[in-house]
Amino acid sequence: GPEYGAFEAFCTERLGSQLHPDAAEKGDIVLGLFNSPHGVVNSLMVDCGDTYLVMGERSAKIKKDAITAVTAWRVG
């Protein structure tokens, strides 16, 4: 699988304690995995309720059932 451990540690250092992804609420940051044309990708996303906003050059909202959420961090 994709290597996301170092990325997860980096985010925890800056964002604080991790949450189980099921505990994420609107506006929280989620680390998730999803399939792309380039294979499985990990990305930071914003919880938007029934979708995640995938951050990057081409931001997009993706239904939660298309993402494997790994961990989350509370914002605010």
C-alpha cells in the first residue's frame, strides 16, 4: 500500500492529536486514500458532511464512500 506514515506524523506534529476518521466533523482535516488514474493516492481533505474536499491543484469534492479515511484532526 501507499506510504503515508511520515506524512501522518508530519500532520500530527502541526495539527495536534489525531481522531478516528469516523469522529471527524465538518471542517476537520482528514487524511485519506483514493484511487486515481495514477494509482492509489493519499491526500489531505476537508470534511464537508457527505463529501470530502480534496485539496490540491485540482480541488474536487468526492463522496465519502469513494475514500478510505485513515485519520483525522480537529480544526477549531
